[in-house]
Amino acid sequence: MKGLFQKTTTKYGAKTILRWLWQAWRGNRLQACLNASVGLLEVAVSLAQVWAVKRAIDVAAGTIEGNLYWAVALMGLLILADFALHISAIWIRNILGIKAQNRMQQRMLDRILRSEWHGKELRHSGDVLNRLEGDVNTVVNFLTETLPNTLSVLALFVGSFCYLYTMDHLLAVIIVAIIPIFIFFSKIYVSQMRRLTRQVRDSDSKVQSVLQETIQNRMLIKTLEGDAEMVDRLEDTQSELRQNVVRRTAFSVFSNLILNFGFALGYLIAFLWAAVRMSEKTLSFGGMTAFLQLVAKIQGPARNLTKLAPAFVGVFTAAERLMELEENPLEEQGDPIRLAAPCGVRLEGVSYSYPDSDAPVVNDLTFDFRPGTCTAILGQTGAGKTTLIRLMLALLKPQQGQVTLYSPADHSLPASPRLRCNFVYVPQGNTLMSGSIRENLRLGKLDATDDEMRDALRKSCADFIDDLPEGLDTLCGEQGGGLSEGQAQRIAIARALLRNRSIMLFDEATSALDPDTERQLLKNILSTNDKTIIFITHRMAVVDYCDQVLKL
């Protein structure tokens, strides 16, 4: 129990998180306003139902004059109105809610894609996905449902209090007087629940990370006979999650027990008060019914207001985790800058070392990849070949020296994300995505025609596509599942050829090809001398086709 009440430290202050939530709410105002309007109408109907029930009972008891059938008919109309409002709320929540969630996920993904990349991902992809799904859903639900509903809860509380106050001043004041006590305890509750909820959400991210990594590397795990090890690793992370859930649940149950005891005591006092007044003939039976309904309608909103504490805890934790995804600064933004072809890349005294390494990977390198030439970059593993490509693409920034793009018919500019449009890059490994071959090719050129795609496939020696039953519409799984490494590699090269940019970077892009296919592919790529081509390779057959060699 002592651990549950320990001091909490958080990364962001409440004001910072509230400002972030305000910015997020600006794109969801329509749904929030509709939910608030429906909620207020439901409050009006609810209070009208209390009045209608009291009137019908008093008419039936002969306390007041009136037609009983019309009184019951009015109750029926109010019930139908309540049904209609409830259905409207469901439609608003489901239809507009999924749009709001999709919109926020798109905004977060766009922010991640446009941020700087430092050569190493700070967070596991499973953790990022967990935040983009669970935390986005928590934030959107809070902004579009919880907050608008709070307005109707407050309206119901105030309306019920005023109605009860007209019937009994003293009881109304007593019922409301206990609220400040709950507010005092809620500050302690929010602080501790925020810490415990953060631990649960982080543990849940770890579980998703283990699951995702295991599924992605299932073949490797099977060949290493690591099935039991991965299941044990999952059990360890799940055990941590269960322990955190138990701690949070214990604190929540303890807190709710105290609150519910207070509410139950308040209702019993109200019931006794009404019963005594009824026995003294100062309150009718219909009045007592309305009396108890109003007490319940005051306590109901008060209960809902206490539930705002865990809702605030949840949204603060979710917002904090999403804000962490935005910590990485944005790359240079602006319109792409296309240089006249052919372009060259010049490195002057370039040095770079990764944050977790003392020795530079690239050290004081000067080299000129002249326009229209073909260059082979050679070197042992870890010599900095791939890092050099990343520096050219402005994925990394040199710590010393400068990388410059230039064109004989144009000016020269330092490498930046805005100049990335001059490159085509084929990274090593299988880079195909799930979907059809046509969809993969169109990542290179969105409006590519079938003839353009087939021409690119022919140049990349991927004619085998014509022999597939579905041709361009053949589906492949995650990471090109269903295709061989060599086939996937050639489709990736075809995708690059469709992009048709001035500088082509190939990082071990022919490693899975047989010598004859590789030679034919190189002849096709080099048949025109209008591009600057750079190969990272260990294959001497590639070197034979190059104008110059850079050894690292």
C-alpha cells in the first residue's frame, strides 16, 4: 500500500499536456459539439421525465387534477425522445469517432515520417504501433466524448440540484456539501493513477513488441529452435504487465470503495429524510418518488464526475506517450528542388560518427561522383558504405565537411531533404510491401501506366512477371512473401527505374542475382549515360562496368 502512494514524477507538466490536447481538440470540434448538444438535450428530457412521473403519480393518487391517460402518454413521448437521442449519440460516436481516430493517426504518422532520422530508431516499432492505436483512441475518445459528456453531466447536476432545492433547501445543500471532499481526494488519486497507468501502458507496449518481433522472424526462430525461448520471453513481459495491472487495480478498488461508501451513506440519509417527511404528511408519495429520483440524479453526475479522474489519468498518460513520438525535430520542410540532369554529388572533408560510437564511421572523406559517371563503392563490412549513402540522401548530417549536389547546367546546393527528389535509392535486402506487384511498382511513380511498368520490369530483368497467372496483379505477402529474394530484388530495381531520377543509388541491390542476370541487368541500366549511378557492392562483376572506384 505504501508503494501505491509514493511520489510521482512525470516527463511533461499538466499545462504542457493541456496545451497539446487543446491543439488536438481543434480538429474534432464538430463531433464534440454534436455530442455536447445531444447530451444537453438528454438532460432536459431526463428532468422532464422526473416531472412527468411525479405528475402521473399525483394524478393517479388524486393529489392534483388531471387526465391520467394524457399524463402517461406524456411519459411515453419523453421515453421515445430519450430513445431517439440515445440512437443519435451512437451514430455520432461510431461514424464521426472513427473518422477522428483515423485523422489523428494520419497526423501522427505524417509527423513521424517527416522527422529527422539519426540512424537508429529510439523506440521499438511494436511500441510505436501500440501508441498509434491505443493511445490515439484514448485521446480521441476523451476529446470527442468524455469532455462533451461532462458538460451534460454538469448540466444534469445543476438542474437536479435546483429542482431538489425547490422541494427541500436543506437536503439539497447537504447532498452537495460532500463534493469538495471528493475534489480533495481526487488530487491524490490522479497523481498516483497517472504513474500506475503509465507503467501498465509501457508494459503493454513491451508485450506487443515481443509478439510483433516473434511473428516477423518466425522462420528464423523455427530454424534456431527458439520456440520455447520466445514463449518464455513473452511470459516474462506479460508477467510484468500483470503485476502492474494488479497494482493499478488494487489502488482503484481501494479508492472506489471509499467513494461508493460515501455515496451510499448519502442516499440512505436522503431516503430517511424523505420517509420522515412523508410520515409527517409534508411530502406526497409522488413527491417522495421525485425526491429520491433527484437525489439519484445528483449523485449520478457526482459519480460520473469522480470517473473523470481516471479519464484524465488515461488521457494524460496517452498524450504524454504521443508527445514523446513528436520529440524528434522535423526535417527541413519545403518544396522539392529538382536540379537539371545529370547531377553530381561532391563530398568535401566529410566525417560522421553515430551517437553511440566514439570512432567516426566516415572520416575526412573527399570524393566527386561526377555527373553521368558510374562509381563502385567498395569496403569491408562496417567501413561506412551505407552511412555514406545516408549522408548523400540527407538522412544523416555530416558532423564535419559538406555534401553538395551540383549540375553543370544548374547551381550547386548542400544536400538536404528538399534535394532528395533527385535520387533513386534501392536499399539492400527485401524492400517490397504487402499487396500486388502493381501497387509496389506505383510507389516509384503513382501514375505509371502498364506499358511503363512492363518496360521497367524488362530493364530490370523481371520478365518473369508475365508468366505469373495474375501478372502485375499478383499478390505478395509481407516483405515480398511468395517471391524469391532475386525476384523481389529485381522488382525493387524496376520500381526505382520508374522513379526515373538523375542519381541512382544501389546498395548491394544485385546480391541475390545469378551472374548472367546481373550482367544483363547492368547492361540495361548503363545503356544510357544520362544518370549518375553509384553501386555499393562486393561483386567484382559490378566493378568492371564502373568508371571509377571508391574504396573505404
